[in-house]
Amino acid sequence: MTYETRLFINGAYVAGNGPALPSHEPATGKLLAEVASADAGQVDLAVTTAHAAFAKWGKATPKERSRALLRIADAIEARADALADVESVNAGKPWRYVKAGELANVADVFRYFGTAARNVPGTPANGFRSSRHTSILRRDPLGVIASIAPWNYPLLMAAWKIAPAVAAGNTVVIKPSENTPLSLLFLASILAEFLPEGVVNVVTGDGPLVGQTLITHPLVRMISLTGDVRTGRAVLKAAAGDSIKRTHLELGGKAPVIVCADADVDNLVETLREASFYNAGQDCTAACRIFVDQSIAQAVTDKLSNMIGSLVYGAPERDDVEFGPLITAAQRERVAGFVERARDAGADIVAGGKTPEGAGYYYEPTLVAAPITSEIVQKEVFGPVLTITAFDNPETALGWANASEYGLASSVWSRDSTLAMNLTNRLEYGVTWVNTHGVFATEMPHGGMKNSGYGSDLSMQSLLDYTQVRHIMVAS
């Protein structure tokens, strides 16, 4: 397979002036491509190009923006096989899940925001101050958006950023992760068929040069990041520089799963099969730490162990595979380090806990029984590792959950709706599921609290985040 490896600026692919960066196949460790890297001048060119394109795109009618996004959605569906090929190989994801799940969602996101562009809510004109003063609410686009996309969902997270920003009338310069740039470079060619030149630009390269140059550019009006807390802090510093910028941050999570004594354990375990291990657990919303009532703790542990023993992991092209490798050798070593330190500290490695032999960056699905104070329970592992900790009553579990620095996703499991909603209403998380986990709807917002960041992806709220509210008053 031949991959596009050049930058995408002003509607065309261009060679990078910086050093080429290797992109590997996680399933084998083999080199896929040498990907272009921008220098500071090319980042500046991408931003100034987007700024020039904003002069027209920012004035496009909602109907014009809607038409473009709906056509992009159709084109993504038409080329889903080819896009899935690139995403699966570069990110190590099972092909069947990429095609049926993630690509379908990418298209749905563009289609939703294509519709939302024509339905932005606002306050009708009215004489709030007096009958002689008519107030009008406007929502205007901001200008150039600098977007930083992560490696765990290269296409889906890019869609979450590009679609609402463009639907609102902004232009975008987006930098994919150095680990997974290939699918977004492919997507750029589809976007270019339906969007004017310069509306979406893709710059590749490392974070210290390309990313930093992008987020500190004086013409950038907003920075949208999905990444870790450390990078989020760097973005906030950049946003407080000479040109004040708005920020939109999704910075990871450590999702608690509170399992009450009356929970449907079979439904829980079947749900966690995907909610905990999809994408090898490299998901900010993954159900990664189980807080279970002590009365059913052993039963839940046994069933989880049996489920984990039946999980199929391996080469992404296989039809029976449920998850593939971790993204890099370094990420695998990071995950293994968490497990080994937990083992050394006395935690019980109930299942898994080893690096299998052979090529690729695989790690066994793992279950660890550990106390609440353990590093592996408190810190984001970002791998196929599930922890379990018993509690004496639901209030204890609620306290553990809310004591976390993270606040992105959580779930509560109980047949008692009053108990479930009482816990749900007090959880300090941007999304809480009841008797399920990891189910998303494009129409509903997704975002975090505390160190997990702020701002909404998905939903009309996301589109509004990419606009500036203005009050216009006309005196008669």
C-alpha cells in the first residue's frame, strides 16, 4: 500500500522542509512510511493560508457550509474501506471495528454538523432595555482554529474537531500525532474536494517544534487539544501569551465503575468486554477501575477473570480479533511498568500481566486486584489493564471516584434506580452511564471536569464552543 506522507496546505500536498519522521505498524513493528515534517515557516504558511481562507469561509451561509459537510460525509462512507485500511494498519486497530464502528461514526459526525450548521440556536430580537432598543444575538466564527489530534483515534478525533469548527465558519490547521498521521493525510484529500482551499490544513511533525509553533501563532484564535494533562498545561501557557486564545481541552481520564450489590453482574462483565478493552484500553473513557461491593467482589472477580481469558487479541486483519497491539513499544513498556510495580507492591495479578512473545507491541489483557491507594488504581495506565477494588458501601465508592484528579467518564451499576441516580447526580464526571459504559451519541455532548479538561465535543454544544457570542443593539 502507498501512503500519502506530505503536508497538506492550501488545498495541495507539499513536501516538508523538516526532518522526515518514521511511522510504524504497531502489529509488526515494521516501518510503514517516512512522513514529512513541517518547519516553522511551513506552519506559519498553513496558519496564514487558513487566515486568508477565513475571510470568505467565515461569510459562507449556513446552507453552503451544510452542503459541503454533508457531501464529505457521503464521500467518507464511499471510501470507508480504503480509510479503514490505513487506520487499521497505522493505529493497530482491528479492521472490522474500524470499518463498522469508527468510520461510520466519522461520517455521522460530519453529517450531524452539516445539519447543525443550519440550526444554531439564539435569542430572538427583543427590546430588553426598552422598546426603543432592539437587542440581537449573533454567533460568529472565531477564525483560525489550531487543533491537536491524538493517536488513539486519529480519524474520529480529527472529525470531532474539524466538523464543528468548519460548520461554525472557522478554518482549521490540524496536527496529527507523530505516531498516526497517515489516515488524516488521506482524509485531507476528501475534505479538499468539497471545501475551499485553505479551510482545512494538515501539518505533521513533532510537538516541540510543529505543535508549539502552531499553538503560539498570533493568528490562531482558539486551540483545541485532545491529549494528556502535561500537554494541556503547555496549551494553557501558550493561550495566555501575547495573543489571548480560547482553549478546548480533553485531557484523559480514569473512569470508575461503581458496582453495587444488586448489579446485574453478567451484563456488567459482557459490557466491560468492550468498554474496558476496545482499542487495547487506549481510550480516555475506558472502564478501567472497578469499585465493587464487597458482598459480590469475589463473584465479579471470577467472572471478569474468565471473560479476560476468552478475549482474542492479535493481528488487526483477523476477523476474530477483539483488540490489537499498543501503539508503540514505549507505550507497551509504560503499561508493563505499571503492572510490575503493582506486583512488587503486593497487588494480585488475577489474569494476564505479561508481554507475549513475537513481533508487534502487544500486551496481555490484565486484571489486577489492588487497594484504592495503589498507583495502578490512581493513575491513567492507557492499556488493556483493569483494576478491581472492593468497597464497604456505595458512599465509600463515591468518595473514591470523586477524589480522582480526573473527571471525564464514569458508570454506576445497580437495579435500584433511586440509588443509581443518587450516585450519578453526585459524581464529578462529564459523562456518567447507568448500567452501561462507553456508549456515545453524536447529538449529546462529551467533555470532562477537573484535570480532564473542559469544553464539549459532539452535539450542538460543540459547535457553539467554536463561536463567539455577540450582542448587537439597535436604537430607534
